[in-house]
Amino acid sequence: MFASTPSSRAPSLRTRLRPRLRPLPLALLACVGASHALAAEPTPTLNPVVVTGSRVEAASFDLPFSVDSVDMQAVQAGNLGVNASEALAGVPGLVVQNRQNYAQDLQISVRGFGSRAAFGVRGVKLIADGIPASTPDGQGQAATFNLDTAERIEVMRGPFSTVYGNHAGGVIQLFSRDPKGAPMVRGGVMGGSWGTSKVDIGAEGEQNGVGYVVDASRFDTDGYRDHSAATRDQLFGKLLFRPDQDSKLTLVANALRQDDTDDPLGIKWETFKDDPRDGEIDQNDTQTPKRTVAERFDTRKSIDHRQGGATYERRFGAGRLQLSAYAGERSVIQYQAIPRGPQLAARHSGGVIDFDRDFHGLGARWTHTLAAGPGELTLTGGVDYDRSEDARKGYQNFLASSPNVFGVKGALRRDETDTVTSLDPYVQASWKLEKWTLQAGLRHSDVKFEVDDKYIVAGNPDDSGDIRYRKTTPALGIVYQLSPVVNLYASAARGFETPTLTELSYSGTGPTDGFNFGLKPATSKQYELGAKAFVGENTRMNVAVFEIRTKDELVVDSAAGGRTVFKNAGSTLRQGIELAADTEFSRNWRGKLSVTRLHAIYDEAFVTGTGATAKTVEDGKRIPGIPALSAYAELEWKPREGLATALEVLHRGKVYVEDTNTKHAAPAYTLANLRLTAEQRSGHWTFQQMVRVDNLFDKEHVASVIVGDGNDRFYEPGPTRSVYAGIKTSYRF
């Protein structure tokens, strides 16, 4: 998982090791011992250059925080190129769950942040080619990542994530390939289990200072679970202009379309044990035999997403200016499983969500490097402006003339315009001395929510209003070079996380409750200690321990009738250790390992619900959705050039599904995957083949959970043994 510098003799290697607050001395001593035993060795080159965190190119070994860079060339060779989970499975501290539900996207959490998200990505900043894939309120969509054209994905965790604003957990940033060399055309086809197929075509090249990358793909699947079929079309384009040696202009555009993507919904524990592929039977169905909830309500989602952006960079001596702008639109219509009944009284927004979002943003950054005393000082200052505007409507999912027919757009129940804007100036500084590097960052976030309610009827008064969240978040880090092959570091920061528009939508379960403008942002204090070490010329190891204390954590207060109400709990505590290693045993063998141990609990008791539904969550209860232990191991064998096979092993510990920890937890599981890749070159042609077997030993497992589901449908099963094969061909002129 480390990407090599251009002079590296080894393929890209990027990983990281990290401890836990109490065993830190042992972990550091191990690295120190290794460095002294190998002090005579030259500094290895297994050291990726990253930009996430420091915002300027820097070797990850020299940075005072945890950041990994995933080489996408290796990922693309042996995977389907559909979900970011394929690339990120081995990153420590990161849990990426493929929910087998393309209507709800991946479930991603970093050090426990984002685990409660019912859909999309929460608490983690997503960026693709400098364009945020997260809206200003903190909700992100990983499905917009184009994996076929990606060069690398950088993942940052810990305190310095706060220098990216409104989120607390981490930053996942995708960088597409820059076009290089003579023109090339390529194509590929893949197919396999559960009616899965993907077709991809593309072209790229550079001539006379102008480069281009274009890509188009279609992905189809019937889905492992009943009622989980999906079709996804993606387009991507990138133009790169180099007017002179000191400047560069990059234009990017991409689009994603998913029509009528089935939503299989979660299921209860009893249903999972009986048949994981089945849906939850709707006991209120009048048909014989009874249909599942997903079938009766025809739960589904359609997505149409388009965006484009431009980035201009120019060097002025020791300084560099970067200007960026982006804009896009996203349309979504979703049909939910909301039955008729008392829960549809007054302010309920119905079972059909329909919104059109326009979003845009601007950014400016200046970086300057100068001599400062005995070292070199790099200063960065900038500002980010982001805005999204949703024209949001809600409808009943039945017609008054046919009340027993669901899955259609009925009477209007919601009509409003929701606007979120953020303005974030920031400064960062890095002072590099002979053995010390000091880094600091400061960001001021100003996030404003505005609601313009247009649906005003009897029993549903005007809910218009606005709320503003402001916070200044500092970060500080230090690196000490213990030896040429061992760096020790420490960092600390304050962070904050505002509620999303979804979390603000309801303030209670009563029929007259409107927007929950009383929600406060969650604030955190984060600390991290770590060591980064090279062992010989072919191994890199990383260790980090961390502690995160959060106040006003956002939790589910109640969930019923399609309405989820959130509240601020007391405080939470996250303590963890992350370990990672990447090594080349020989020219033919290579291994990777990452282990994360995370202790995430509520540090203060609180009460959820009201009246008969009230429950006390005791101090010490585990935060749901977060496995205590996650691990990934990979052993790759390359018997000769152009041929490779690898065994991947993934482990996830058990996961609690709600705050009281009394419902049946999703059990731990260990999966093994096998892949085989081959490549041949003949003149201008390159041919690649791939065979992949996921869940080699056919284990039934819960791939992800829906935290706090009001119907106890917490569980989303993962597929049993799955086999895929594909071929790719390219021709370079």
C-alpha cells in the first residue's frame, strides 16, 4: 500500500502500523530496536509522496499523522472496479462495508466516525480530483468515485483531518491519472456471480502539452439479495493543459446515472438465520403468498449526478498559487417502505423523497517555502467556499384512489428549499529542521443551514428557519527523526461535526414537530502518537495509538414510520491501536498486514426516546456499528513477470446494532478471497486477464448493519462464494 517514488526499484508499497494508548511503549521500542539493528542500511525508497493533510507534496514517512496512499494500478488489475471497498480494505483504521445495496452506497467509517450513517458516507470528507464528493453539511457519496481512471487514493486519519473542516474522522481523496505518452485506447469486459457484468472503454494520451483521459462504463447486477438489482452508468473526462513550465490547467467532468436501483432493505436476525438472501415478509400484505416489505413497496432509488471542475496552478519562484472551481447537479427520487396509518398524520413527509440539488464551490490557496533559521519553512494559506441547494419534495407512496397500491408517487407532503453554505479560511505551516519537523494548522468553519418551507397547510405550519455553526479548529504535530529509518511523531487537534440536513429534519415523534434546529455540533479532542519505520530495504512498518474524546455526539433518539430523530448524547471515548506492515520477502513473494483494535464507548449515560419508548444507555456501552477488531492480510506470489496470484483474508469483529447493546449483535466473520491476474504484451498491444473468487469458503455473514433501525431490521447480509472473471485490452499508437 505504499507508493514508491519515481526512483524506487520496488512496486508501490503503502501501509501503516498503529498502536493503542496503553501498549505504545512496547510498539515504539520494537521499531526503535529494528532501526538500531539496521542503522547501517541506506534509507529505503518505500515512501509514498502524498498531499492530503499537508496540502503540499511530502513523503508520508515525514508527516506527523496517519496517511496511506493506495496504488490503484494494482487494485485495478485484480478487482471489478465498481466499489471503493475493493481498494480500501487493507487500510488500517478504516472500515468499508459493501452493503450489497447500490441504492444506499457504501458504509464507511474511520476510527468509528461515520458508523451510524444509514446511507451515504458521514463524518468522513470525500474528495475527487480536488472536487468535494461531500456536501457542506458532511454527507458524501463514494459512488461518484471513478475507479477505472484513478491513479491513487489517499486516506488520512486522526487529528489533522480537522484541517479539512466539518467532519471529524478522516479524509479520503481520489486522484485520477494524468495523461501521459502516446495516445492509447482500451476496453474491458467482466462478468460473474449474481448476474454481475461490467463493460468499460476509454482512451488517453498527451501531445504538444495537451493531455486527455476519457472513460465510459456500464455495471449491471441482479444482486445477491432478493430485490437488489442495479445498473450504473459512469462517464469521466479529464483535460490537462501545460501552457508553460510553471503552470497547469486541469479540467475534469464526470457523471453517474442509476435508474430504479432496487433497495432490499435490512432484515431481522431471525430472517437472516433462515435465509440471508430473503427479504422481510410484510405481515400486513393482503396478497397470498405475502410479499416482502421491499417487494410490496417496490423500494428503489434513481440517481442522476453530474459535475465538473477546473484547477489552475502556477509557480512564482518559491511560491505556488492554486485556484479551483466546481459545479454540479444531483437528482434523486427514492421510494421508501412507509405504510399508511397514524404515522402519516400532519407533518410526515410521505414515503417518496424527490430532490434536485445544485452545488458549486470555489477555492484558493497560496503556498510559499522560505529559509527560517536553521530550517525550511513552508506556509500555506487558503479559503474554501461551498454551497448546495436542494429543491426537496416529499410525496405519499400510494394513491388516494388505490390505498393498497404502493411504490407510486401520490399526494404532495413536503415542499421546501434547503440551502447549506460553508466558508472556511485556513492556514498551515511546516518547519523542517535537521531532525525535527513541526507542523501546525488552523481552520475556521462557518456553516449555515437555511430552510424555506413552501408546504404550509392545516396541521403543518411554516417550518422555515436557519441555523449557523461556527468553529475554529487547531491542529499541531511534531516529528522526530530517531534514525534515518525511524521517525517518531505526535499530533493533537480539536474537531467538530455539524448535523446533516437529514439529521435536522425532525425534532421529535409528535405530529407537530418540525426541524430540529436545537441540535448542536459534536466537538472532539484528538490525540495520536506513532512511529514509522523501514526495516531493511523491502519492508515498511507503521504504528499509531490514538484517543478521541467527543462531546455532544449525535445519536438516534427514535426511529419509527420512516422518521429518524437525532439528539445530542453526552460524551464518547475512542481509544485504538493501528498496525500495518508491507514487505517484499523476495522478488516473487510479497505480504501485507493491517490490524486495528478500537475501543469505542459512550463515556456518559443518556436517555433515548420518550414515555414508554424511553431507554437508558448506560456509561460504558459500545458505540454501535463499530467492530472492536478489524484485520486484513494479503500474500501475493509472482512466479514470473506478468503473472500473479494472491490470497486475501479479511476479519471483522462483532458489531452492536443499537445503543443499549441489547439486540443481537452482528457476529464476527473472517473471509478469504483469491485472485489470479495475467498480462501479456505484443508490440503495441497489452492484454490482461483476471479471475477472482470472493468468500472462498462460502461463509454466511452480515456485511453491514443499519444502526438503530426502528423495525429491528438491522442486518444487511453479504454474499456467499462469488466468482468473477474479466479481460482487458489496450493499444498504444
